[in-house]
Amino acid sequence: MRPAIYDNDHPLAARFRRFVKDSSFPCVGAKSALARRQMRFVVARDMTSAWDDLRIYPALCEFAADYRAAPKPFQSLVVLFEGPAALPEAQFDRHLWARAQSLSDKDDWHGQRHDERVSPDVASPHFSLSFGGEAFFIVGLHPGASRPGRRFAHPAMVFNVHDQFEQLRDAGLFGKLKTTIAERDLALAGCANPMLQAYGEGSEARQYSGRAVDAGWACPFTRGGEADRAA
């Protein structure tokens, strides 16, 4: 696998850092990652294309390995896309899962096993994505997001290692963090996020893109999807 190439000095990365630093931005976890210099960036061309997936995947695996070597909370890998400039929420949701599927297929091809601490089944209340043997939670942002806290100027996928949330739970800090973020998001948006739920209450896949989905929504992702489609 080729070495990871990060774009931490790219103008889009600088713009994202300013976005997170803004006093109204609700996610204090992202603010902590930035303040601790534990936020890495990959800048890709087009979210609707697989063009840069071969750059994103090695960065995910390296990020996972580095996290295991130093498992500290508040670490994020931010993938920023130069375009498209605007996507309706339903299209952003579809392309976020297309990128997740492509990256997961590459994980399978490289013989990486799904993190056994979480489920690969999108319908499971214990579902998480897995890359390089490490479970991840994705936060999607884009210009057309209905939640203002997710309304960044370019499409973005923020990959957060799932284990860091478990560390915070074990330390008794996760509940306070989640409440603070929810309160700040409510103050910014004027209404509560209908997609918020605790891990284990329902599939976290419903939260990734930021779009409010109904009970009948089916996540377009399958671990091992490439093999399934070829069968």
C-alpha cells in the first residue's frame, strides 16, 4: 500500500480550521481535536467520483494504526472535497455512502477484518464502519446541509475512531460532551437534531450524512459489497 499523503497546509484545510474555530460551531470534540493538533486532512477532487479513493484509503489505514499506537481522544481525519459546489441532501447522502462503500471494498481487498468490537450490519444498533481493523464514525458536512452546524462550504467527511468515544465513556466524560454538543447545536439551529441517539439505541448509519431520514430509510452499504455485487 502506498504511503499516506496529507494536505494539512492546503487552503481548504485552513478554511475548515477557521470553520471549526468559529464560536458558533457546536462540536466541542472537533474543537478539541484542532486545539490538540490531532486533526489531519486529505483534500480530494470530486465527492461523486472514486478518483481519490486510492489516496483516502491509505490515509485511513495509517490514521488507524497511529491511533492504536497512541490511543488518545479527540483525533480526526478530515477528507475535504473540492466539489461539487452544491448537492441536495439526498444526493450528498448517496455519495457519502458511495465513498464509504468504495473505501470498505478496498479494505476487504487488502484482507483487513472488520473491527470485531462493532457490527458490519448497517441495521444493527452496534454498527460502525471499519478501516484498517479500526471502527470509525463519520460526520458529513456540505453547503446544502439542513443543520447549520454541518454547513461547510465544501463537501466533507470527518472520520472519527470509535474507540475514542468508548474511552470517554469509561472515563465518565462522554455524557457531558454529548450534552454540550447537543445544547450548542440546538442554540445554533433553533431545534434539536432529530437524528441524535445513543450508541446501541439504533444504527449510527442514520446519523452520518446529517440528513433527517424516516424509519423506512435503508442504508445503501454492505460490508463486502464488492464481492456481493460480483456474485
